[in-house]
Amino acid sequence: MVKAVVAGAAGGIGQPLSLLLKTCPLITELALYDVVNSLGVAADLSHISTPAKVTGYLPPDDGGKKAMKDADIIVIPAGIPRKPGMTRDDLFNINAGIVKGLIEIIAEVAPKAYILIISNPVNSTVPIAAEVLKAKGVFNAQRLFGVTTLDIVRAETFIAEASGNKSVQSINIPVIGGHSGETIVPLFSQAKPSFSVDDEKLAALVNRVQFGGDEVVKAKDGAGSATLSMAYAGFRFAEKVLRAMNGEKGIVEPSFVYLQGVPGGEEIYKATGCDFFSVPIELGTNGAEKALNPLTNLTDKEQTLLKACTEALGGHIKKGVTFANSAPPQK
Ligand SMILES: NC(=O)C1=CN([C@@H]2O[C@H](COP(=O)(O)OP(=O)(O)OC[C@H]3O[C@@H](n4cnc5c(N)ncnc54)[C@H](O)[C@@H]3O)[C@@H](O)[C@H]2O)C=CC1
Ligand SMILES: O=C([O-])CC(=O)C(=O)O
């Protein structure tokens, strides 16, 4: 029996993500929570002929607690998205409180759940979640993930386009660091299969992965940010976590984790000075079982990107930690 929850299920990401989760045979119960419209989304999805039993919850009558009670995996795309001209950090003032409130509920009713955070700014919302869980005495770093899969999905797509590789799904590329602008570090030198483009094209590819989110925000012109590609990416990561929980071996995907709480993370922490960092993670029945060190054999250009990443990321992490420890409990 596997209970999955989507918090923010009626939103632009939440709806297609819930649809994809409804198609996953590994899930037996799918609880959809939102502050609006979740009952309608649940009724709609409940007619699909797949095993997961779908239920919807709104805040009244402790709906959040009921939705998340005893969940095995909770995916969080709750919060406002960007409009043109905004940075992800501009979302902090609203989304920090939303994530804090949801994690407070999870700490109480589902302390063992795997938590996958999509809400931006991921570089700060994941540290907020960790601090709240620590304060409640239920933090398990191996079960808290910032979802950075969309950066990997973009890198795979853009390499396939640039190199003319027709089998995009065979491409593997680590993207490390954080999830905003210069904190996103694609390691094209470690792409499999390897590929080569001239320096100018490589710089353009790096820039496109780092600022791919802006491309969508601009095209949507005030109607939000990436939702469909994010739902795909969120499902891809959630499904890998579920398959690993189910005993499948050898599953690796980068994710933004608390390095010092994941085996193998300590040496990456020492090298970067960042408590939280996205690196390839080996997933298993205990969640993040091993952080794989991608920092050996970086090219000079990648070293420069890494330096810019760690300089900015440290501040984002600190902002989240400070907020978590100073804001009052959310309602
Ligand atoms: N990690 C990543 O790679 C990506 C992250 N995002 C982020 O995901 C978040 C959601 O984006 P969209 O779905 O486009 O936004 P949206 O506005 O369409 O949906 C957000 C949903 O969250 C709900 N919500 C707000 N407060 C809530 C609470 N306390 N509890 C439960 N639900 C609540 C809203 O009612 C809404 O239905 C944004 O912060 C966005 O920046 C977006 C794309 C990629
Ligand atoms: O750009 C945004 O605000 C949404 C996001 O995180 C992405 O698309 O990578």
C-alpha cells in the first residue's frame, strides 16, 4: 500500500502531476490537497481506470492533516509562480510561509514521509523544510528532496537538439548545485554519450539550461511559469523514488539534498561549503542512500561555474534557515 499526496494539486503543475501520479501502478491511494478546487480535480481523476484511489481535501475541518496523514510520499508544488521580470527569490515572501505551514502539518501527521519540494525558491524552501523538521525532531535528510529534475530534463533536450542525437532518452547528464540562474551547473563534460560542440555553442547551452525557466515565463507572458514540463519532471523523480522504495536497485537521479545527512555527502559539503546541494543521488529503500561526488574531473569552465554557484547558493540557504527559525508557526 502506497499513499501519495500532492499539496498544491489544483495548480498549473499540481493538476498534470496528479494525472501522471494517477497513472502510476505503484500508488494505491492518491490524496489531493489544495486551498481551492481540489475536490473537483479529485472527482475528475477518480474516474480514470487505474488502481489509485483518489480523494480531495480543502483546508476546513483539518483537511490538510487528513490529506497528509500517514502518507508515504508527498509532492509539494504549492505556491505562487513567477511573472516576467521576477526572480525565483521574489517568490520567497509568499512561498516560504506556505512551505513552512505544509511541513509543520507533515511533521505532525506523516513524519516518515518522503517529501519532494517543487515550490520555489527551491534553494531556500528545502532548507526551510529541513529546519522545521529538525525543530520537531523528525528530520531525516535521506527523505527530503528538492526537485531539480527539470534542469536535467532541459539539459538532455537541449543537448539532443544541439548534437543531432535522435535518441534523447538515452542521454544522461548531471546538473548540480541549486535551482536558479547561476546556481544551476550543468556538467556537459560528463554527458553520456559524450558530445562535442565549440566553446561558443557550449556557453550558449549552459546559459540556456541556467535560464530555461525564464524562457517559459517570458513565453507565457504573465500567465505563470513552466507547469507541464515540470509535471513531467516531478513525476519522473517521484516515480524513481517509488521504484527505489519498491526495492529496485541502481536508480540514480540528481536532487537537492542536505549533504551532511546523506552518506557520501560530507566530502561534497567540504568541497562546496554548501549544506544543501543538488548532486546525483543513489535511491534505495531508505531514500537517498548515497550522494555521488560529481566534482572530480571538472573542466576549468565548470570550476568557474561552480564557484559562481556556491557564492550565490550559500546566501539562499541562509535566508531559508533564518526564516524557518524566526517566523511563528503558520496557520
Ligand atoms: N522546482 C522546479 O523546477 C519548478 C518549480 N516551480 C514552482 O512551483 C510552484 C507552483 O507553480 P504553479 O503550479 O505554476 O503555480 P499555480 O499558482 O498554478 O499553483 C499553485 C497551487 O498552490 C496552491 N496553494 C497555495 N497555497 C497553498 C497551501 N498553503 N496549501 C496547498 N496548496 C496551496 C494554489 O491554490 C494553487 O492551486 C511555484 O512556486 C513555481 O515557482 C515551477 C516550475 C519548476
Ligand atoms: O522559472 C520558474 O520560475 C519556474 C522554474 O523553476 C523553472 O521553470 O525552472
